[in-house]
Amino acid sequence: MMGPAHSLSGAAAWLGVGAAAAAAGHTMPWPVLLVGALICAGAALAPDLDHKAATISRSFGPLSRWVCEIVDKLSYAVYKATKKQGDPRRSGGHRTLTHTWLWAALLGGGASVTAITGGRWAVLAILFVHLVLAIEGLLWRATRGASSDVLVWLLAATSAWILAGVLDKPGNGADWLFTQPGQEYLWLGLPIVLGALVHDIGDSLTVSGCPILWPIPIGRKRWYPVGPPKAMRFRAGSWVELRVLMPVFMVLGGVGAAAALNVI
């Protein structure tokens, strides 16, 4: 799928988690619901860090393009080193390493460890990166062009500072789910894992499928492209994605938010 659909699906997924938590009697504080949805929307773009033309590759200027080149080469090297006889030959690393459950778990785990060991500035950095991605994904038409980059970064930095301040207030969610001293913001890794997995599930619906289960081998393939029957798949950017899935994600997100806040 394309960036906007990935971000929408990520936000909708976290709002769905909020609805499930409310139904179970553990309503999320509204700042956790909001921040989690934004982080998840941003993290839903992160697996495309192996693609030079993806939204994430231009989100942080030359730095993100350079990182994308490195991740693409790393992913390709891992693919060549671990592929089985049934895996096809490839010329690049797109939709390999970064499109797996293991990568999602490493990203989320790394973010959680960084948040609880790095203090406030680490939390701000995590929020800033994912807010930039969320803005780029959700407001993609408004953020086209290099001239808008600085505005996006300023908006993300300001929002990160404000949201971190709101979360820091007692009862607003810094210690949501993990309540022991020193575990503040440990939950930040959860929307990151969810966003990456939602991205992979979305890509599995497209023509190429997605090797989300790697390194678990399936048959003669270690990089098995998981997906529904080919007749049910669609091409990225097609009318199915733009006119069916994106409106569905919007509706599901709205319903999830209302349920999470006990409005319905």
C-alpha cells in the first residue's frame, strides 16, 4: 500500500486497541490514545525504510535518504545470506528484512528501552520522529515538496514538546500499563510494533505479498510472501486502496476513537 493508507490503518489500529481496552474496563487516558494513534500512524511508514522512493526516505532530508540506502543494502545482504532454494533472485532489499515481525519487535523493543533509559530527551526524540512521519503520511498532499519540510519538522517538534508535557502530568498516561517506578513510557514501543505489523499486513494484501513470518521457513522458501489468494490481492495505489480501504480505515478509526472515549 501507499503511505497515506499505511498511516490511516496504523492510526485506526491503535484506536481499535483503545476501544478494546475500554471494553475490558481499562480505558486509556486520552493523551495515551492520541499519542499512541499518532505514533502508530508514523510507525506504519517505518518498514519502507528499505525503499528510496518511499515517504519515509524524504521525511528527514538527506539523512533519511542516506539511512534508506544503508537499510536497503543491509536488507539485501540478509536476504542473500538466508534465502532458501525456493526464494527468487532479487536485485534489492525492498520488502525483505524490514517487512517482518522480527523487525517490528526490534523497533518497538528498542524504542521502549530508549524511552526508559534515555529520559525526557529520548521520549521527545521518539515522539518527534514518529510525528514527522504521521504528518507526512496523514497530510501527504499538504506536505509535498521540499519547501514544506521545515514546517513539518517545526510542527512535529512543537507537538512533541506539548504532548510530552501533557503525558507527564499525573494520571495522563506516562505510566500507563507499566506502573512500576522507572517504567514510565515503556508503553511507547507498543504502537511502534503495531504500526509496523499493520504495514506488513497491508502489504500482504497487495500483488507481491509480504514475508512477515521470516525467518520461519514455509516449504522451500524462507521469505514466503504471505497473502490472501491472488484473486483477492490488489496493486498498491489502485482504486481498491484509495476508494475502498482508506474510507474504511477512516470509519473504523472514528468508531474506535468514540468507543475508546466511551462516547458510544
